[in-house]
Amino acid sequence: MTDALWPAGFVDRDDTIMEDCGYCSDPKNVRIFPGVPEALRRLKSRGFKLIIITNQSGIGRGLMTVEQYRAVEGEVLRQLGSDLIDATYFCPDVPGQNSSCRKPAPGMILQAQREHGIDLSRSFFIGDKEIDVECGRNAGVRTIRVQTGFQHDTIGSKADWVAKDLPAAAEIILNVT
């Protein structure tokens, strides 16, 4: 066994990988954005572990069950392609609840770091909201804010980079590593 640590691409799910349909609880509503599987494959081929980090307060709000979330997750993974995503972490906590996992808290990233041998100094977080940027910064990773989400306005973002979408974010990562 090697002691080498891996760089990771931490990626938000809703409005970064797929269209956000509002507390998605039905696999039939999963729509992956164009170019996302190919962009993730390029990162994977460069040695990045790919890990989805997602708040899922619909579970904590009683709008969906963990089983429904897992069914949607399964469809996301199926559409992305087998063996592309190394792990998925979700937080069911609602906003305002004391939580170590709900973004912008870094709990999910730190758990992934421990479980997957991640080198945070060589890792990136891609997400569509400023809480994704804050989460990445709180964990000590570089951040890219994509403009595919509901909050298109990225003026004043604290992200290291802003990109049009996940494929453009992957290009940034490939060009700086």
C-alpha cells in the first residue's frame, strides 16, 4: 500500500453536474449538463479522485427520503458513466441547524480526505454557489465558481476562478496543474 496522497476534484451536484429541479427525489428528473461526463473523465485521467459533495436539506425537511436521494444518486452515477465518481457525500441537515457537514462547513470534504487519502493542497472544489466556495476555502482547497446555477451573478465571489460551466472549470484545473 502506498502512502501517496491524491488530488481531488470535489464537485457540487445540483446546478453544477445536473440541472437543479428543486429537491430532486425522482431519478426521471436527472439531467446531466452537456460536456460534464467528458470533463470529469479528463480530470480522472490526470489522476484526480472525483468526489461529489452535496447539501440535501430536502431529506431533513421531510421532502424526500434517503432512499429517494440514493435512487437519484444512482441515476446521476449511471448517466455520468461507470467508475467515474470515487465517492459521494451528502448532508441532510437544514439551514440554520448546527451542522459540521452542511456547506459551507468543511465536514464532508474533511471526511473524504480521511477516507480517500486526499491531498487538499492539490485539490479543487467546483460549485455554483458561494457556499460551495466558502466550503472549499474552509477546507483549504482552491475553488472554482461555475455560472450554471440559479445564482448566475458571480460579482464579488471569493472563488479563485469563475467559469461558465463544469467543462470550463475542468480546463482551468488542467491548465494550472
